[in-house]
Amino acid sequence: MRPDEGLRCDASDPVERPLAVGLGLQLAVLSLNSAVLFPTIVFRAADAEAFLLWAVFAGMLACGIITAMQAVRVGRFGAGYQSLHGVSSPFIAVCVAALVQGGPPMLAALVLVSGLAQAAFSERLALLHRILTPVVTGTVIMLLPVTVMPILFRMLNELPAGAPVGAAPLSALATLATTVGLHLKGTGRLRLWAPLAGVAAGALVGGFFGIYEVGLVADAAWLGLPTGRPPGLAPGFGPAFWALLPAFLFIALVGATKSVGVAVATQRVSWRRPRAVDFRAVQGAVAAEGVGNVVAGLAGAIPNTLHPTPVAAIETTGVAARSVGVAAGLALILLACVPKLVAVILAVPDAVVAASIAVVMSIFFVVGMREVVSGTGANPRNGLIAGLSVWTGIAVEFDLVFPEFFADFAGGLLSNGMTAGGLVVILLTALTMPRLARFSGRLDVTELPAIGDFIRRFARRHGLEASVERMEAASEETLLMLLEARGGTREGDDHEDGRRALLVTASREAEYAVLQFKAAAPGQEDLNLQDRLALLGDEARTGPEEQEISLRLLRHLASSVRHQQFRNVDIVTLKVAAGRRSGGKR
């Protein structure tokens, strides 16, 4: 969004119904093309066109249901933010292989299992928090446009037979000029309609050159459902199923990692005041994606995933209200049942659609860069990891290095740029993690002497004796704050069942000691230490005077504090400067 305007509506703000419906319809329209294009590629490549219309309908239905679920957050499922689901492009190659080797029932079974795996992954997200760093999630976000852009470039060059040579470039130029012009120069409500206005302008130019398919719109029915039914699941799990399962599970894991990045980026752009990322909402987003793929498998569609479009839309429109996500989900369901409206979009020239999506992908690439920079800081190691991974993804996606090897290796698993680059960033991050010293105990004030001994031993091994007092004091304040937030026990409380498991780890990172506290147990919703420390910078009160003093001491002792809240564990990470005064950024 433009810096002089700021966020008009954050995630919790109500918006006028016409505005929510209009923005939701725009999101649904941007997802509609991929909902039709990708299944068409898959089923035509596998000579299974008889199931195509049903797969498109089922995919749109699944995406609409889960898009609405993401916004309203049903129990443990859903992020509670404006979101959008679309068909997952990394699955294209393996879906074609599944159709060729076992038909739609085999594909349905593999999609169902990958959805169950993603739902299980969401419950264990806290175990992978060291790997799913801002560098990893930001890099995967940057790689997503890399995998989509080749498709967009091909669409820009597609032209109906007999059409004038300049029809496609002029239609695309009209789309880009309108969309970008309204984004850069438009004010107020005019900017909200930039994507739709760009598509309309491109379609008008295309109609002038005769490449807008008017006949497709005229022949389509107003209401109706496609003929067919769900194909069912494969009756047996033969060799073909087990051969393809690892590829589906790995791509599902990479897709879930990408969804973590999308969910994190969505939170960052959805509030006026910067907030610490709520990883419980991230878990809900990944869990809902798993449910979406379970629905897709049962219905006979190809996998869907959390779409990055709302992040760029919020950046450009300044409207982050959840109700827009609900409207987008309902619009997708409606479009699935109204062939005439679908035809209006499908009749738009490919060059126009490609140009419109390219603007969204360009914005989203910058969002990924921002996430990487927030995690790298002054650390050149993380910057190198991100750079190598992005360029690996670009090289693989565009067949710039060893194309024959990557095409055949592991059945073509690494021929996708996001998969290859995502694997590189995960492996390099895992290999370069520092060794951790560990202390296990209970979330109890009586553990402070043992924690102090642990910190002193760690400091002696790593030459951090000058920072021992600050590390001990910061640890004490963190433990006391976790006791307040997690319902642990203070001195004098003899209730054993009130004590919770605690894991403290310590490592050295450049000129900092990094202490991490993991406390298990359900906690309160609004006690994020990172947010409360930020409020202190505005001289806002955070609770009782005792808690405010503890927060100020913690801010003074630690150079940075990061609080990650998952459903079953709190993770507080402190960075304490070695041998000099602390008190830095939060």
C-alpha cells in the first residue's frame, strides 16, 4: 500500500457489504483462471479429458469452501485472516503421472493422503520452528512467482489462429497500463478496482481485435452443474501408488512450507500496528489447507493451496478485513455453479489474464524479499542461503543447468523450481544450525538455580563470561513472564499439576548468546511478550505494575526478544549481546 495512506481496514475491522463483495469477487476472479488452466493442463496431458469439466467444478468448490473456512477459523482449522485458495501448480507433474498410471481413482487417493499429511504437519509445526525461519519462508515465497512466471510468459505469447500479430501485446499492454496506473496514481476507492479495471481494459482491446471469445459466453448456460461424479478412491495400493506417494508427500511438505510463508506475510500486512506473528493462526492455515486437499481428493480435483494474491491485494488496496475472504469463498462456490459467469472470465484473452497475474506476482516477490531481509539482518550466512536457493530455483525452473539430469532424477521431482529451491534452503538452514546446549525442567520458579548453573557452564565453554549476569537476569524475567502467561507455579505453590514442562537451549551466534525457552501448556490469547515490549516503546501500560517493571527489565537486558505462540507450546527467544551493553530492537 502507499506509505501516505496506510491500512484502511485491518483484519478485525468491519467493511461495507458492497465493498467486501466487490473485493471478494476480484480475488475469486484472479483465482478462477488457475482453477481452470491447471486442471486442463493435467487432464489433457494424461489424455483424461472426459473428467476435466468435473475436476474444474470440484476444484472450484473445494477452493471456495476452504477460502471461507480460512477467514472464519472453524475450531483449529483456518487462519482467521483474509485468504484465498487456488489450484497448486507444483503438483502438476506428479498429478499427470498419477493419472497415467492409475487414472482418477489413483490421483484421488494420493491427493487425499497428501492432505492428511499436511493436517498432521500443522500440529507439529512447533517442532520445525528452527527450520521454518523467516529466511526459509521468505525464500519459498520468492520462489513461487518463479514457478508461475514461465506459464504466464507462455500465455502472453498465445494467440488465436488468424488474429492480428499485435492483438496479444496490445491487450496485455492495456491491462498493465490500467492496473499499474491505478495502483500508482489512483486514490481512494478507485485503487480498489485496479485489478478488475485492468482485466476489463485488456478484454475491450482484445474484443476490438476479435480475440475475446464472445461465442463461448453466448453458448454457456446461466446455471448448471457439469455431468459426472467423484471418481472414488483407488481400490488397492499397488506399486504405482507407493512409487508416487513419496513425491506427493514431499511436494505437500514444500507446499505447506510455502503456506507458512503466505500465512506469515498475510499477518504482517493485516494490522496497522506491527504485531508478532501468531503461529497458532499459521497452524490453522496449514491445517485448513490439509482439509482442502482432503475435500479435493474426495471430490476428484487436483490439490489446492493457500494463494498469495490477498497479500498483494491488501498491500495495494489497504483492506485486510476477514469478510473479504468470506466473500471470496462464496464467490468461488457461486462461480462453480454459474457457467455463464465462468465463461465471461474464460473468454478473456490469455495475454490479458497473464498480464494481470504478473502484477500480483511482482508485488508478492517483494513481500518475500522483505521477509528474508527481516530474518537475515546483518547475518551474511542467511543472505547467502537465500540467494543460492533463489538462483537454484530459477536455474532449475528455466532449464538453465543440467536439464536432462533434473528431468530424470527421482522421476522429475526436482524439475520444479520451487521444489528444488525450497529443498536447498531447508537443507542449508539445517546444516548451518549452531549446536545447542540443553536444559530440561519444569516451568517453576524453583528451577532458577539450575538454570543459572546451566547458563554459567554454557558461558564458560563459549567465552561469554562477561554476559553471564545479563543472561541470568534475562532468563529469570522470561521465566517469570512465562509463569504469568502459562499458569505455572511460583514459589510457595505446591500444586504439582500446575507445573509445566520447560526446555531451555543456548547457543552462540556471532556476538550474541541466544537463549530459547520452550514452555508447554495452553495459555492466554493476548500475552505475547514481543507485542507487550513493543507497546512499552509507546509508553503504554501493559498490566499490573509488577509486570510492567519485569517487561522493562527484559527489554533492557536483551538485545531482541521473539515470542512464538503455538497451540501447545510457547517459544521465547532472547539474544543477549556478548561483553557489551544490551538494549536493542525488539
